[in-house]
Amino acid sequence: MAIFPSRKNQKSRIARRCEDDSVTKLRLKYAPYYYTFDRQEGTRVWREGKPYIMLSSNDYLGLGNHPKVVEAGREALKKWGSSTTGARLANGSRTYHTELEEELADFIGKEACHVHAAGYLSCMSAVATFAERGDLIVVDKNVHSSLWSGIHLSGATAERFIHNNPDDLRDVLIHEDPDRAKLLLFEGVYSMEGHVAKMPELMEVARENDMFSVMDDAHGFGVMGPGGRGTAAHFGLESEIDVISGSFSKALSSTGGYVAGSRAMIDYLRTHSKQTIFSAAISPSQAACALASLRVLKEEPEHLERLWKNTRRYKEMLENMGLDTWGSETPAMPIVLGTKEKVYSFWKDLLSKGVFTVMSVAPGVPPGKDLVRTAISARHTDEDLDKVGDALAYAARSL
């Protein structure tokens, strides 16, 4: 007689959990996510032969098909191949990495920079590297998942403050040990809300409390500030913020990410960050496309100008229809509808009129803030925006 029961036809608890998950079943039933397109051209994408205007991309400057960017990626593949197949610490570092890092650091206004193969890695390491067990991280409650991952990995204690509320940040700190090491964590531009951080007030609190400061500027870089230099440059606070992290998959039309700070901070990151030490290096084509986009940003200001022209027109369009944009100040423009049912109906109506957007519902957003996420690009034409306006009017008819 067998001592242990046979598991030949028995599934483990975790396997059953995966099969029985109600959230996954709901997602598969309504199918609002993981849309796969067959083709893309400019601001258009095609699915099963039907064209859609892409109204939820993060390609803010519209450089994804810029001739200089495409050519840079092609030439990097020819020169370097597809990958270094190794971590920067070991066998994976190349001159195209350091060239990108030097130009990026100079553009942001920092001494040094390190680039990763994913923005998530960069933002996670920007927190997990500099905070440790026993420290206190005080964080805006609406920050991105990558930053929360960094918090959890750091082992530090986290206290939240009300979104973009410097007064609440100050109140949280009143009850903390003044001698404890503290890190302030926030975003320059909040991608779901479109809000710009109240950076001058936040940095004032940081100075008063001897706080190390980290800002994720994934959605501010290339969009905010003189020449698109980011949120810190927008406020003239480049020298005050300790660390800036971000992603190449927004304004720089590539993939990957960066952490920028003083030379001592970046050397410390390269010594202690597991995300940096044990991750394969960013590929040649990724790095080349990001660097080419950075140079286009510097040399061709018309893309940034067009982005803001489009943003102003689009925001006015939404407001004239009485749609709630959550006070967005940026090209990341939510349409807040308040319930999952309204969001799904609105999203489906836009889709039927050839406009692709993204749903975001609780718990991804606060309760009552269920929304359709839209984002404007410099590549949107006047004709695109006319069609978007017609689609929005159609979707809003039932509201």
C-alpha cells in the first residue's frame, strides 16, 4: 500500500487557483486587453483588416518611425548584432551603452546615468538600491507598480501620503524619528491621471526633513520642461532631486530605461543593485533607437511643439463635451466615467468608430475613478483629431 496518495490525475492547489481565477475569467469574457494588431503605420493600427486611430500610445513625440531612429536601429544591428548576451557587470558592456548614458545624463542635468533593458527594472532599482531595511520611504499613494516593487524589495518601511499633497507629506513626517534615514518617492507626471507633481513644495518638505529624493519621470521626460528635459527642468530643480528614473518606451520610442544621479550614486547602484548586476544589458538596437530619438528631440523642436498643440486642442474638445479629464495637465489624458460598466460601454463605442483606447478600472485606479485612458502624440494629424472628436461625441451620447 502506498504511503503517499497518487497525484497522477490530481492538480496542485496553485494550478487549480490559476484555472479557477474569477478575475482572469472576467477578462477573457469581455476581452478588453491584450489586443494584438496585424500592422501599424503612423497613428494607425490594423486588426483583422480594420484600421484604428491609436489614442493610447505613449509615443508622445511620434518618433517610432522617424527615419533617423529607424536607420540608427538598423545600423546598430549590422555593427553589433542582436545582443551582448550578458550583464554589464560581466561581459555585456559596450561603448554604445556609455555613449547613451553620457548624453542622457547631460540632457537631464545629472553627472551620471545607468541604462537598463526595461523601464520597470530602472524604476524598481531606483528605489530598491538606495533604501534598505530600517529606512523609511514616504511615497505618493498613486505611484507606478514598478516603484512599489522596488519598495517591497528594499525591505524599508513605507508610509503613503495623499496623492500630490505636500501638506499631507509634511503631516506624515511629523510623527517620524528625525534621525531615521528617509526617502521621498514620487512621479514627475502621473500617467493615469495626467497630473504634474507639485515638485517645488515636495522638495521643500524633503529639505526640511533631510530626505533623499527619487522621482520617476517616465512620462515627463521628452514632454515637460525646456526642450523636453523633464519635470525637474520644468521647475528648475535639476540640482535638488537626487535620483531621476524613467523609460525609453515613451518619448524616446524605444524600450529600456535609465537611472540618473550623481556619479557616486550611480557607482553605488552598479555595486549594489541586483536589477543592474544580474540583468542582461540593453540591446544594440534598443540603445541606438533611444539615442537617435534623444538627438532628434534636441535638434528638431517641432515635434514637442506639435505635441502640445495637439494636447491643447484635444483637452478643449473633451472639456467642451463635458467629459471629466481629472484635471490633467499633460498629453496623458484620462476620461473619468466612474464605473466599470460606463467605461466598458464607452471603450466599445470608441472601438466601433475606429478609435483604440485602454480601459483602467479599480483597483488599478481609485474607486469611483474608473476611466478610459487616452494619450496624445505629435503624430496625430488634424484629420485624426477630427475623427477622434466624432467618435467621442458618439460614445458620449449615452452619458
